[in-house]
Amino acid sequence: MTDKSNLKTDFQNITLWKRGGERAPHKPLLALYAIGRLRRNNDRLIPYAEIDQKLAELLKDFGPYRKTYNPQYPFWRLQKDGIWEVDKTESVSLTSSGDPKKPDLIRLDVHGGFPKEVFNALRSDDNLVNEVVAQILEDNFPSSIHEDILQATGIDLVSTGTGLKKRDPEFRDRILRAYEYRCAVCGFDVRLDHFPIALEAAHIKWHTAGGPDTEINGLALCTLHHKLFDRGAFTFADNLKIMVSDRAHGTRGFDEWLMKFHGRSVKAPQRKIYTPDNSFVKWHVKEVFRGEYRELQKAITATR
């Protein structure tokens, strides 16, 4: 029988590809997709052809912007973490780097999934699923998009009293104070009595990617602009002008909440020493922002 504490540790210790500050949520998203599929009582092993499509969609929505996506890498490499298995491995041709050739995975109808003990442990224990999912989200994504990922992977957590650990409240207090309790984009500052509501402290370089809990890596943002920022609908140019993505669009709310601020400078903090550090801004542009900058009416802004 699988030891549940060891299983949680195995998921927590998933090896992530790293290069500089680049994000690599491929394995975590694959694990979440497989858990969601498991919760819907699907078969244990999943055809690679299905993962090739579904994981690519998840990477486009929640991974860093890339010209191409390669779901075959996490599908194959997750085997080394002890929580994944792949069939027909002996028939699959490998590249010089040890990765599978995608045409083989599809042609041979290769399947992958959790080993039987892992699969059965997750299927039979709601608390374990909650804890594993919460840990994967906490370790790899900002809290503002956790619910989006749960919906995209089809995971419906059962209410058991378990949940994500809380951030240090001092970071929130310092950031809101630095921006005088107003959204740095739109100026939103509604309070209920003396307590600001729907106003949050956002990391520019995500906490999960090693971003520090310091004023130069934070912004006070209303709930809506926090979500838009973390989903990459807008970012900042080097001069801290707000730049909207050419992939963002809409009718009601698009002009009011995004295009209205396109090209404007973000509201400055009350002290210059709290001004966002350019290295964190560049990380957000590269790892979170989606698409290219929209053009300004009076001047063309260089794309990233």
C-alpha cells in the first residue's frame, strides 16, 4: 500500500526544468490534468494523442508564452519522478537528449498515467487529492489564478477543511501602504469602514518563481487588475507604462478596464525606493505576458 505522506512528498518534489528565471509548469499541469481526469472516473492510462492536445492548451493558457509547445517532454520525463508510467517505452525512438519522438508516441498509441498504487490512493482519498492539488498550485502558480486552473483541469475539490497555506500578511500590508491603499492601475480604493476591500498585493515576479516579498517586487492592484496582470493581459514597458496585449480583446469592460489605461504610467508608490525593479518587470514581460504590445495611438511601441 502506498504511504500517503511519501506520496505527497513525491508530488512536492517533482523535478522542474530550470534555466535562469524561466517558468516550467509542464509537469505540474500534466499532473493536475491527470488528477482531474481521474476524478471524473476515466481510465488510469491516458493516450498521448489526448495529452498532446489538452496539455498544449493548458500550457498556452497558464504557461509562459512560447512559439511552440512540446507536451511530449513532460509526458516522458515525469516517469523519473516516480509518479508516472508510460507503456510501450521499448518501441519509442528517442532523440539524442533522451526525449521521445512525438510521431512515435502518436503512431504507436502510447499511453501514460499514474502507477496503479498512486492512482488508487488518489481515487480513494479526497483529503489526499485536496492536499496534493493545493501543494501543486501553491508551489507553481499565484493564488489569483488557482481557480482558473482548477476549472481548466476539471478538478472539483471536496470541502474537507484543508486548503492552501496563507501568505505572510506583512507583505500585503507593506505593499498597500506603499501605494497608499489604491490600485496602481485604476486608483480603486473602496473601503468597508476602515478596511480596504478587493485590493490585493501582487508580486511582479511571482513568489512561486522566486520573487521576493519586497516593495520593489510588488504592486497594489484591485482584484480585477490583479487577475488580468497574472494572466498576462497587460504588463509594463521599461518606463513602467501599462501595455495591453494584442491577444486581449472584448466588448463590455475591455475599453474601461484595459484600453483606457494602455500607454499610461502606473501610479507611483509614495516613496521612490519602492519603484518596481526593472529586472522583475522584464521577468513578467518574458514569462507571464501574452502576445505582443498593442500599438499606441500616437507612437508605435517596440514589441518585447
